[in-house]
Amino acid sequence: MTLPDWLPIREELRADEPYGAPQIDVPVRLNTNENPYGPSEEVAVEIAAAAKAVAGSLNRYPDREAVELRTQLANYLGHRLSSQNVWAANGSNEIMQQILQAFGGPGRTAMSFAPTYSMYPEYARNTHTDWVSGRRSEDFTIDVAAAVELIERVRPEVVFLTSPNNPTGTALSANELNPILAAAPGIVVVDEAYAEFRRTGTPTALDLLAANPRLIVTRTMSKAFALAGGRLGYLAADPAIVDALRIVRLPYHLSAVTQATAVAALKHTDELLAKVDEIRTSRDETAQWLRDRNYEVAASDANFVLFGHFADRHLVWEGLVDRGVLIREVGPDGWLRVSIGTPAEMQAFRNALAEVDPR
């Protein structure tokens, strides 16, 4: 994409490309970490009925505080949370941007530890927030001592941590989070978009909320809830943080249809999450299959697997696309990421990879 010289865009944006995974029409799409199992017919009918119920009043603005939705999200999360602890927006992307609108900005700094979610520095760019990137260890865990040293030196207003991390799948323990929480002078965001897929015994940062008023834990309904098309992200935090985000949110930012869709989906939590165990099992089987073929595989608590190394990962990626399988060219050079799909999709992936890169 080349923008014309006459367009008075901000200069730091002129050479940038829009974010987004490739959208290619192939039989097997395993590149965006979606839940491969959509809502059942029964749930789809109830979601449609909920949307229809609000359709007759779309001439009116929606509840700008989304109270019913926030109450249902708090009930889902537990941890003695109430609607005052929860905020929702159009995907966790909007949540992250609102966080930097409230706590970042000119003369302020946000930080994370790469490799991690590639949108974080773009949120910083969009809000004129300075960005500092630390580095993860070779096994993609966070070197706590190095992280604390960097935080104490930079003094960032916002620290983004991701657990499980995207694109590596690496989860964080309380032993890793607590020193960072103690060192950070401002807000610490733990992005738990893939939390429902974590292995048994892997903790959630929700356990740390009560003792850490500057902690924000973000979640999404796009992944485990199979609601990527619904665009609903949310967070849990101290009510003061929620009030700060209410200052910067756009008026009526969550449509009545979005709110109704999410509330209807939350009434079927057990059914929508029923395939999570199956996805976890398939993830572990896929990781072992890759290891058996001499790939290096990052330990994953998410619904995807990062694997390598490749002398030319793009060549391998293209070979898979030619065979009707789309995965993601992301993360450190030499690595690829595959989302976990249905058994038939995973078999297609294995067959294609064995042809493209026999080992």
C-alpha cells in the first residue's frame, strides 16, 4: 500500500501497513486462533432471537454503561467481582486502546516483552505513547530480574504482559507476576485472551486482583467462546480503573446488538466452552507430533502452537497455502504458528507439512 504525497497523514503513519492476518480463501484456515467449533444451532437461534428483540428499538441509543452485560461477565469470572469491576468494548483491541488513551499519551511510556502480540506498539503509536520493548528469554519465558531492572530504569506508565502469550503460548506464574507488579510504578495489564485454554494448574492473574489495585486483567469472547465475529472484549480491574476508562470511551461504543449477542452467549457458557478440553488435547498432540519430527516447539497454554526452525519460513508457508492450508507467519524469524482446528483440519495440516518439509 502506497499513500499519495498529497494526503496529509501523520508522517509516522505514512510508511505503515494496516494490521491483519492474511485472509485467503483456502479449505483449511489455521492462522487466526479462532475456535473451529461455532455455536450450535440452538445457541445460534437464541442469539438471533436476542438480536431480533432489540431490533425494534434500534432507533434509540443502547445502554452506554452495558450494565447487564458487565454483570453477566462478572458472574462468569467469579473472584467476587461485580459489574463495577468489569468493563467491555468492541474486542480486547478497543480495551487496550482505551487503556492507553487513559493512562498513556504524549510524554508517557508503555512497555512489553517481545516476542509478544504485535498490536501493542500500534496501540502506543495510535495514542502518541512512547514504546519500549524488552526481550524474553530463549525459551520465551520472562527473565524476571531483567524485566524488573528495565521497569525500574524506564518507569513506564503501562506494562503489558500476556498470559498465555501470543504468539508463543507461554503462560506466566504468580512468581513471575508478583515481582513485576511490585516494581511497576503504573498500570500492569495481563492480557488473558487465551486463558480458557490454559493447562490444569496454570493460574490466572484474576487471583491477584484484590491485592493489586493497579492490575488490569483483559479477556475476550473471540477465542474460547467462539464469538470472534461478535467483537466483545472485556477486563476486570479496580472500579477506579473502570471509571477512568469510562472517561475516554466513545459515546455508546457498544451497540445494542453486540450487547444482546454477548449476553445471550453467556447464558450458554457451558456449551460454548464444551470443546475447550478437546482443543487442549489436540494442541498437545500436535505439539508432540511436531517434536517427534524434530521441530522445536514452544510450550503452549493457548489454542495454537509455535514451531520451528526454518531456514526460509515463508517458503514453507507458501507451500502449505498451495496445499490448501493457511497458518501464520509470525513471531521470531524461522518460526511458524498453527492454530488448533478440527481433527480433519489438523490431519490436513500434518499431511501438507510432511510434503512441504519432510524431516
